Amino acid sequence: MSNSADSPEGPVRRPIWRPVRLLTAGVFALAGLIFVTSFNTAKGTNLRTDDSLLKLSDLIQERSDKNAALEESTGVVRENVDSLASRDSGSTEAEDAELRGLENAAGTKKVSGKALTVTLDDAPPDATANPGYPEPQPNDLVIHQQDLQAVVNALWQGGASGIRVMDQRLISTSAVRCVGNTLILQGRVYSPPYKITAVGDRDRLREALADSPAIQNYQLYVQAYGLGWKVDEHGETTLPGYTGTVDLHYAKPVK
């Protein structure tokens, strides 16, 4: 038998982890994980800044400016090529006339004549509904892609011989697209107000604008919320030819 001093006085009690203690330990562990994740993500920078958004907008503007410069250089090269091609090309006068007609239809040559300009703009920032109209929603106060397309389509319908949106000539493959209230046209970005200039019979152009159901609907928002709408007439006006690439880009099946 062993001495009583060597014998345990009683069973040893194991520590009991109560639910409150477990919850407290879990909270501290989660907080530590959040701190570590935040540190690794921030890398010493302020997570609340809008630097990423600023960098994105700067990148978009930089790419737009680069596209504009490339279009200008492409136009110069095209003029040089046309000049060289016109020398002793061996074509007949009828063939030359047909080529000029195709160039005019394609929009790569300048076009001149009397013109008018349609200007579309967002409503003022503090715009409210005029009497008799419901209060506007945010989408009611900005220019949309459908509004620009309606004006362009109406001007073509009115017999325009050439159309320029902002500072770019439209061709058959031009796509007028908007992201929010920002216009993206042929790789370049624009903000309102938007100016659309058309060369042609000004009376016919005005009549086509007035007859367009889409523009009639837009005029309701002009009256209700103050969206911008202005039509200016011009005398002899020259629209430069399109200077960008005319190559078609399309998807290809995966082999």
C-alpha cells in the first residue's frame, strides 16, 4: 500500500469549456483573421480611397486619346495611298467615277453642303418635374443610347449625305453605344452634351426629326424634366471623311 501522501486526494477535474468562453475565443480568432486579411490586401494603402476608380477612368481616357491619334495617322496614310493610287492607275474614267461613288457611300471622303446640328444634353442636376408630370427617376434625367440612335436614324431617313457624331464621321459599321450616360463611338469616349451634325436638305432633315416616334417620345421628357434639345442650322459645312480602320472584326469558331 502506498502512503496517503502519495495517493491522490480525489479525481482530477478537467477544465470545462463553457459556451461563452468558446464564443469569445471564436470572436478573437475571427478578428485576427480579418486584421491579417486587411493587411495583406491593403499593403500599407488606404482601402477607402477611389484610386482604383480614378486609375480606370484615366486608363479609358488614355486609350481614347490614343485611338484618336491613331485615327489621325491612319487618315494621313490613307490620303497618301489614294494619291499614289491615282497616278497612272490604268483605270477608265467610268471606273474612276464608280470608285468615287463608292468612297462617298462608304463615308471615307469629305462631304459638303448645308447642314444642321442636333444637340442632346442631360437635364440639370437639380431638375424637378414640371406641373402635371410625375417626379423623375434618375434614368429620366440622362441621355440614353436609344435617344442618340433615334436622332441618327431620323437624319438618315431624312436623306442626309453624311453624319458626324461629336468629331467622328459615321460609316455603315459605326455603332452608337452608351455605357450609363457616356458615349462610346469607334473606340473613343464622350460625355454630354452630344452634338450630331448632318449634311443634306435641312427642311427634309427637320421633317424627319419631327416625324420620328422615338424623338416625339424624347420631347415629352424635354417638356417634363428639362432634357436638352436644340437644333441649329448651318450654311456651307464640310464633314471630313472617316479616318479610322474599315477592317471588319468578327468572332471565329474555336477549333
